[in-house]
Amino acid sequence: MTRQNIIIRFFAFLMAVFLLLQALGWISIKLMQNTNPVLNYYSKKIYNEPENTIDVISIGSSDVYSSISPLEWWKDYGYTGFSWGEASQRPAENYVYLKKIYEKQKPKVVFLETATFFRDQSDIDNINTTIKAYLEQIFPVFAYHRFLWGPNPVRIFNSPPKKSVSKGYFVRPEVEKAQDSQKVLKKGKKIKMNKISKYWVDKTIELCEKNGSKVVLLKCPSSDWSKKKYESIKKYADKKGIEFLDLNYELSGYIDWDNDTCDGGIHMNYFGASKVTSYLGDYLSENCKLKDHRKDKKIKKSWNHNYKVYKKELERAGLKRADSFSAANPLLQKPFMN
Amino acid sequence: MQYNSYMYLFAFLIPVVILYYIIPIKYRWGVLLTASIVFYLFSSKYLIVSILFTSLLVYLAAKNIEDRNLKFKEIKKSLEKPERKLLKEKNEKKNNLVCGLVAIISLGILFFSKYLNFAGNIANSFCRLLNINMQFETVHLLMPLGISFYTLSAIAYVIDVKRGVCEAEKKPLKIFLFLSFFPTVTEGPIERYKNVGKMLSTGHSFDYKTFCFGLQLMMWGLFKKIVVADNLNRYVMVVFRDYKNFGNWVIILMVLVYTLELYADFSGCIDIARGSAELFGIELSENFKQPFVSKTVNEFWQRWNITLGSFLRDYVFYPVSLSTGFQNLSKKSKKVFNNYYATTVPMIFALFMVWLCNGLWHGSEVKYVVYGLYYYAILTLGLLLEPLFKKIFESLNINRESKGYQRCQIARTFILVNIGMMIFNSKDIASAKEMFFAMFKPSAISNIPQELLNTGMQSPAMVLLFIIPVIIFAFVGHFHEQGISIREYLAQKPLFYRWSFYLAGVAVIISLGAYGVGFKGADFIYAQF
């Protein structure tokens, strides 16, 4: 076989693989629907939101989709938010996804969840994450292939809802109390961000600031955290001159570790999330001048509808809350620490 | 750097392949050397000094042996017979001393980084038993990547030079490449210099067929690792961790599943490694040859982790059996036993060392020692009882060459191997013992579906991840056993069929693989050794 033939064959095969992966990606996104509207929380749904309608983005790992329910901000303040959380997300992914989000949205505030900062401790892991993040942008099937083998392949022929009703929030009603040892935040080992992780965190902050967003570093309450991690992030935030809300401390005494967690302290359940969401809602109202969109004709219909569906699903699941999150949480009368 | 990671497949291997083929053929080995250094530095950082030291040590030792041998060759004609004999014996002693020193130093480094805490724990147990007030503290040690693999290759190289099987390498960097070659350094195969030395140090022109075969093998390895092994791992883990919560049928099933997982994991890794090497025109040794059709445990170890088995045969079993002590034992045996036992009894003693080394090689835990000795016990019993079995089968008129009998042998070996795998994957010996007895404690078959659900395994997963792979492996194994190369068969098919097959393979790996959002694949099991 001539060299020319080999090269032609090689590129033809690559093209075939490219098309195959694109096709699989298209199918996996089609199948990535959950018939329960509030379980349809996948982060990528943010790309389907109308342009420039999201004011607050919370981005990070599972802590974000478990702890922050943007529809509650809508109800209480008229703020439009979206929770982008992917299980075990890493700093490079924060950057890559946020960059794509900025193509359509101009958020005023970005909550950057800090659990992601320490996840990749080695250079190899960081490089893997970086490749994974970019690869998933080109071939979504790498991120969503698990949906290809979902229980209902017929969904591919449906025209499912394109947006996430719960705006990225995943309602977790289960209660599994934390072990005694997990209730108190451990001191932990001395830790610092890997240099590649730090590079991506720097780049993410730069990206947000360049786009005019206020960046707030955030740690949602979780037993999978330590004092040393807090100190490390605090030092970093001070150096950068940005705010850091560590809700393990800010909400200390208000999180009920027997009832507010769904998996023994790692993640918040609905009750824990309501406390986190209301705290952040009050923070936004006191510290960021965000627009109340409840009278905005362009979006109010859709957001009110989403809230109605969301509330109905909560009621169906037997999850009730007080009319106002803030009223339910006296801690929010406490001044903010930053 | 895992062979199934994005970094290895996209950021490492592709640039290395491109660089390899654009650089003049003379310098291509340099690309492999640089790539291996980068690979090692990423995985083990400063611990690279360990493999550097071992490379330098064996380079100097082999050179020393060869220089002495060459010098002897030069002057031997000018010497009288007695003088020649004397010098030869003297040289032999010196060469043995050099080999011994290399083995002691290399194994010493291996011992220090892998077995120090294990030895400390054993010493502590003895101290407690003898009421001695002494305690060895546990030391946190980092293990250089692939030390169990490259140490054996290094020792084999020096011994081979001494035996005249291969020549000593002139360039130390080529020895370093041989020991640190990135496709073999993580999980083997444990290569011999005589097999790959030349292939590594001479550049290869691009060969379309070899290149495609390499990619196919990598794809097959990725299927085994990320589709079969990594998916099964989560179910196996649940049962081995909480075996007390499961009935005997599910435990038996999960022991079988674990055997499949380990096979898919280890042979998958080797396939990716061999496929990677083939991209550069380098053919590595096979490490698996349909192990589950073995009729005896001995045959199983000639088909499973073949390069470890052959190392232990050539560099432990033979030297031990040929040593003066064993020769004397053999002579004494001949006086005491009949012909069969006169050869078998010394062999049993020599085999003990082989299986002890086999067990210890796998890890610094008691369970691994027991794992090795488990096989030793089976082999020993088999050897000792062979005359009795022979008589029984003869009196019952059973033809041991018949197909039916051989199938029974395969089934027996399969069961024994699975018990071995259970020991291998148990938390410790006590758990292995409990699990073993739990397998015989009857439980209701009707509980199986619910218990499987408790592991997270639903019936579609059971079919997709266990039954279908078993059928595929059996199908492929059957052809290989017949001496039919599936790759050659595919290569003769029209382009349309070939491409359809490859694209289907890509689709299966991408869509069924255990990776992606929220999923962390298991590390290669043998990489920890």
C-alpha cells in the first residue's frame, strides 16, 4: 500500500470515528432526560436557557447540585440562578464549562465551589481532567455515555423538555445522619492546591472577572472537609482579594447533622439545602445588587411555571418548607462574616 | 499514568508515536527512552533513581562478566589444560559472585521498598509470642513504579549474560530503556533482554499491518479493562467487603465474577501494553494463553502470567534443583525411595521456593504467601498421590486420555483456581476462610435476585457484563487454542467489514465503558505489585 493510500485511509477512518462519536453524543443527550421534572437536573441544560437570563451561576461538584436550589431565590428575591454541579468535578472542568456558559450568559455572580480545588492532587490527574474536559466539549458522549443504556431507549423519539426545571438542583429527600466523628470538622492534614489545579482556579477567576462577574469562593457544608483546607483556601482568597464563604463555619450550629444530610454528612439533603440556599439568597440580597426578575415579562412566565412544577413535585415527595426560607432560618439575621 | 487514562492515550502515546516515525530511524530508540523517562517521572517522580541505579548496576555487572569471559576466550588457547580449567573455575566463581551480588542488591531494594513493614510485622508477632519487649514501627515507604517487574528483568539479564544466552549491552542507556520501557514497566510482561533488547534499540520503519494490529490489540485490551473489569469491580467489591450479608450462591457467583474481573483487568492491561509496543514495531511476550482451559494447576501457571512463571522456572527452580545441596538430596532419595519418588521428593523441595517466591512477589501480606503456598500444596499432593491415582484409574478402567476425563480435569482446575482467586482478593486470611465456608452454607436460591440487587447488579448488567464477556472470551479463546489468529482472519476481510467491526468496537467501549462523570475506574490490579 502506498504512503498516500495509508494517509487517506487513516483520515477516512478518523472521520468515521468522529461521526460515530458525534452520533452517540447526540443520542446520549437525547436520552439524558428524566421523566420526573425535578430529577432532570443535568448541568448541560444551562446551554438551553435563553440568552442573558441567568444572573447567578454556582459551579462545582455534587455539593452544588445537592445544596443550592436556585428556584428558591426566584421565589424569595426574583433572582435567576443555575447550579452547575457534576459529580467529582475538577478545576479544569470549572474553567472549560464556565467558558462555554459565558458564550450565552452574563452572570453577575459566580459561586465557585472549593471542594473541586483539592480533588486532583497529582499532575497526572490534573492533566487527565484537562483532557477529559476538552474532549467532552467536542464529544459529549464521553460525559453522558451512561445514558445510552438507560431503561427507556424510546425517549430518543420523544421531544423532551429542554431545560432543567429545578435549574440544576437535585432534590435529595433522604436522611442519613452523620457519624459522631463526622459532625465536628476535622483538623485534617496540611494540604495545598496542586500547581495545575491552582493554574485552572486562577484562570477561572480571571475569566469571571474579565466577564464582569463577581467571584465568591464557596464551600457548602460537608463532613468531607477540614480546617486545613479552609485555611488554605482562605489564604488563597485573601491573596486574590476575593470573598470566601465556608458554610461549614458560617452555618455552624445551624446545620443539623442528624437531619440535614442525605449520606452521612457528605452531601446536604433537601433540608440542608434549604438552609444553604436561604443563606446564599440573603447574601446575594445584601451584597450584590441583583435585579428582581419577577416582573420581567420575558422570563417570569417560564420561571413561575418551573417553580410551580418544582413545588408540586416537592409536595408529592412530602417535602414541605416554610413560606419564606429566610423566616425559617433565624441564622440569617446574623451579619455576614466577610 | 494508567494505560486506559486520557493522558496516556491522547496526550502521551499519540505524540510519542508521531515523534517516533518522523525522527531518523537511527535515533528512534532515543524517542522511546525519552518517552519512558517522562512516563516514569510522571508516575514515580524522584523514585526514578531506583530504576536508574538498578540499570547502572546490571549494566556494570553484565559488562564485568562479559569482559572476564572475553578475556578468558582470548587467552585460553595459550594456556595448558589444568591452568585453563583452574581459570575457568575461578572465573565461574567470580561470575557467580557478581550475579549473587546483583541479586542481593536488587532484591534488597525491592525488599526495602515493598516488604520492610511486612517483615517488621512478622518480627513484632514473634516478639509478642516470645514476650520480648521490642516493637518495629511502621515506616511509610513509597514504592517505585514497576519495581517487582523490572527487578526480575534486571536479574534475568545478568544471569543470561553469565549463561551466555545473550551478550552484554554496550550502552547503559539501552539497559535503562529495556528496564523502564513504558508499555512494560507498569504490569509487565516480565521481559528478557534476549527477546526484546535488539528490538528496542534498533529503530523500526512504519509497517501498516503491525501498526493496525497494535491498535486492534489496544482496543481489545480497553474493552477488557474498562468495559468488563471496571464495570464488574463495583459489584465484586460489595460482596467481598460485606460477604456476611450474602448467601452462598451470591458469594460463589461473585468469586466467579472476580476471576473474570481479574483476568479482564490483568490481560487487558497486557493487551494495551503489547498493542502500544506494536505501534513501534516491537513485539512483546504473551502473558496469557487461554488459562481457563488448563487441565492442571501447573498448566494454569504456564498459561497465566506466563512471564512470571517462566522467570521462576528458569531463575529459581532450575538453580535450586541444580544446586549441590539438592543434588545430594536427590542422591539420598534414590537410596530411600523408588524411582518415581526419588525424583519427585527433591522436586517438591525445590518447588517450595518457587511458590513461596510466587506468593511473596504478589504482595507483602500473609494472604499472598498463603496464596502461593495454596498452589504449592495442590501441586505437592498431586505429585505425591499420582501413583495412587494411577492405580485407582487403572482398576476402574478409566481412560485418562479420554475427552470426558480431560473435561473433568479442566472443571477441577477451574474450581481450584477460583478458590485461589478468592484468597487473593479477600481482605485477609480470616476473611478468606470465612468466605470459603460460607460458600457451603446453603441459602435459598430465591434470595439471589434480591441479593444481586443489593450489590447494585441488575439482570441486564449481569447479562451484559458477565455472561456476554464470558461468551466472547470463550469464543476468542477457542480460536486461539486452535491456532487461528483472529487478527489475521480479520485482516483478510474486505475493508467495509473490517471498519464496521472496528467502529462497533469503538462504540461498545465508549458507550459501555466504566468512566466519565462521577466514575473513577479501578486502578490496574497488578500495578500495585
